[in-house]
Amino acid sequence: MPITDPQLLYPYFKIRWTVTLVMSTVGLLLASEPRRVALILYNNSASGINIWGDATVTMSTGLQIAASGVSSAGAPLSLWFRDYGALVQHEWYAIASTDNSTLSIIEVLWQPPEG
């Protein structure tokens, strides 16, 4: 029987909150995580940040997360398993236009019941 009350699913998810620095050279942002079902990224800095699924990311390639304080800022980049499938679970690399750019990361991880 399918679960009809979403409240019953909450115990099976874990939230991981992280704030990290992104540099002007490419670096690993997130390791591969097979339990990740959602990924939300918000750029807290005044410089642009780009992410991609491998180390070929540059400031002119990848997915751009706009800098805070610009007109396109305000909406985080959200990747959900239901929309993008296993893409959410892959490792992610990042680069910033200036050193010490701050990125807030929220990961939602599937935590299957024990037993």
C-alpha cells in the first residue's frame, strides 16, 4: 500500500547543511552520494560561482549560481531527484570568479529505515 501521508516519510530523510569556500581554481565541491535526493545551492558572495559534474568547469561553462546582490540573485539552484534523476547524486566541482567565495549547500539524503 502506498504511503498517502507525506509526514510519514520525514523520518527517512536526513538534512545536511554546509557552508563552504569556493576558490578561483577548480575544486571538488561535493563527493558522489548515492543517497542524495535533493541539492540546493545558494551563493552568499559578491562573485559568481559555476558548478559542473567534472573538473572541466570554468567561469564560462557549467551551471552558474549568480552572486548575491545582483538582480538575478535571490533564487537558489535546486536539483531534485524527481526532476533530474541520478544527476543529483553525482560529484560536483566548482569555481568562483574570486577566491573565498561562500556557498551554502543543503543536501537531502534518503535514510532508509533500519531493520
